[in-house]
Amino acid sequence: MDEILASQLRELVTSRATAALGTLHSGAPYVSMVPFVMLSDASAFIVHVSRLAAHTKDMLAEPQVSLLIAEPEREGVSPLALPRVTVVGTARQLPTDSPQHALARRAYLARFPEAAPIFGLGDFSLFAITPTSVRWVAGFGQARSLTPASFARATGTPGIGA
């Protein structure tokens, strides 16, 4: 991928604060909105979710999920021309006593410092969504599939987790 497209993709996944999270809910598709942060090495997307939410129960029952991150609609721009990326991945709840949890928590709070009090609530937990495939649409007629490795090369900082 050329540097201009990589830069556009990196800008999209680091500038947007929310994603549409697709899960399976009782065997049917279910989409919700979640705040997220991508680890700086692009190895995972981190979400902080309540056990009371349907999407959390869904991820625990079936860890195959997808995230859609898209630029907001703009007047005069066709919705088909909006840059967007769909990440298909595996969701995994992070144990609170693990090094991964500490890393994910730091990354999440760096992006959402106002969420600090929520970490004190017992029903919230961190999930890491590890990409298994990525579909990047830079605009109308500019779609390409990426492997997790090529996505990480385009968007991440090697060797740095958060």
C-alpha cells in the first residue's frame, strides 16, 4: 500500500472515537456503537463494555465480531465516497490481573480519560478485538483487502503496544 493511502487509513482509525460493533445476538446480526482505541502497534482494538450490554454477552458467547469505522457524512460528499474500514476479528475479554489488561487500560484511558471512574464499576471489562481480516475502502472504487500484518504495517508503530 502506498504511503498516502496508509496515512489516510491511519488517520481514520486514530481520529474516530466510535465504531459500529457487529456481533451475533441469538444467532442474528446485531450492531451497536462502542468507543474504541487501537493499540499503537495495531495488534488489537480495545473496547470497554458493560456485562449488562447485549454486545458483551454476544462477544462472550461468540467471539467472532466486526468493527466498522467510517468518516462522518459531509454535505456535498456521496456516502459511497466516504472512507471506511471493516475489521473482522476475534474478541477476547482481558483478565484484570494480566499485563495485557494493564496495557489496554493505559491506552483506553489515554484516549478517554473521562472513563476512569467507570473502571471502578464491577460490571465493566476490557475486550481486545484482534483483527483476522480488514477491508479498507478509501473512497468510491478504491477498495482493498488487507491482512492483519499489512494493516499493522500501514497503521501501527512496530514494537510499541500502547
